[in-house]
Amino acid sequence: MAPSKNPDRENRDRLRRYTARQQVHAGQVARRRRDNVFAVTAVVVVVGLAAVSQVFWSTTGPGAPSAAPSASSTPAAGENVGDVPSSSIAEGRAWTGQLTLNNDVDLGIELDGVKAPQAASVVIDLIEKGFYTGTSCHRMSDAETAKFIQCGSANGDGTGDAGFTFGPLENVPDDGIYPTGTIAMARSTDPYSQSTQFFITYGDTTLDGSTGGYTVVGHVTSGLDQLEAEITDAGLTPGSSETDGAPVVATTITAATIE
């Protein structure tokens, strides 16, 4: 082959082609790196959401039944946060009222302002201000030794509150048994994390007391048969376990009264 008459031009053309290929390759590498970052980020987000969901189900409200608490386990000291209703609201007496679920399940209730003055005062204040009306009962357990439905979440999914958390724990069963019809305050592991959520037992329930147990604020005086027939008998959609999740029958507090 005859030598080129213009080697400088060929060299420049070769350099341009090489530079172009390098730019294309660099772009491909950058795209692969970006795609990998997106993929890893998506995995982290999914795992994070799953972890948050698991923490929510396992730490909000009563946990699954377990062995007796360790003798070394004691509730941590805490303090109220936010504008907590005064414990004097309960007036040191019993209060009666009604919770209506889904417009047709009427639960007669009695709150104990003597043994649980702080918790009773909070629930009384929230009922009188209409806080509970329209909120949902988002969680249910149908385990053999833990049958309850949990209500009062501000956001209807177990999150949110009325802007405060409070303690101390009051009227906690020494044996960890919450008889059928018990109304108790839900919380996380901190004894001062009580807020607006509560649970109602529709069967004798045994709960772990290693972090102090749960404040019994009152009891259901009538309507448990309706609660079971209309709501709990339909079962649940598994959440944290096969026996703990959302009730199949979407449940809303449609009215609440107290006097």
C-alpha cells in the first residue's frame, strides 16, 4: 500500500475517532454507575421501609405474649412531653360513656379516674374534644393468649398523636393478665410514651411486662359480642406475624361520648 500523502491529517482523524470512542465509553460507564447507584438506593429504601414497618408493628402497643419479665428489668425514668391534659380532669371518679364503631357496634365503656387518673383524664379530654371520632382501629391480634383490637391513632395507621406523650404507668396488672373487656393504653417500650392509642381485649390476654406493663384505664361494660360478631370474627390481614395485623373489617370510631 502506498504511503499516505498526508500523515498529519490521518493522525488527527485517528485522534478524533479515539477521543470520540473514549467519550462514548465514559458515558456508558457513567450510566452503569448511575444505574447501580439507583438500584442500590432502591434496595436500601425497600429494606429500610420493611425495617420501619417491623419496628412499628413490634413496638407500638402491646407486644406478643412472652415469658415472665426479668427481675432486673425496671421501667426507665421519663417525663411528659407536650401539653398533657391535667390529671384532675378525671375528678377521682368513674366515668361512663360509649364508643361506636362503624356506626353499628356500640361499646359501653367505663373509665377509672380513681386508679388511673392521668390516663383517664387524657381519654376523657380527647373524647370531649372529638379527637377519636373518625380515627380507625388499625391493629388487631387474634393469638390464642392475646386477643385485642388497637385504636386511636391520629393518622389511622398507628402513627401520629395529639402532640403529647405522658406517664406514669397506672393500674398495671401484677400478673400481666388483661381480662376480656379491658381498655388499656398502648405505648412503645418507654413508660412515658403513652399518648392517644388504646387497646380493647376481646379475650383474656397475657402481655409481656418486662418494660412495666400497660395502664388499664377502664373496661367495656357492654357490646363485646357485637365487636366480635361484626369485626374480630372476620379475622385479620397478617402484619408483624400471622396473628398480628390489620382487621379484615376496616374499623372506624364513628362516635364517642363520656360523662
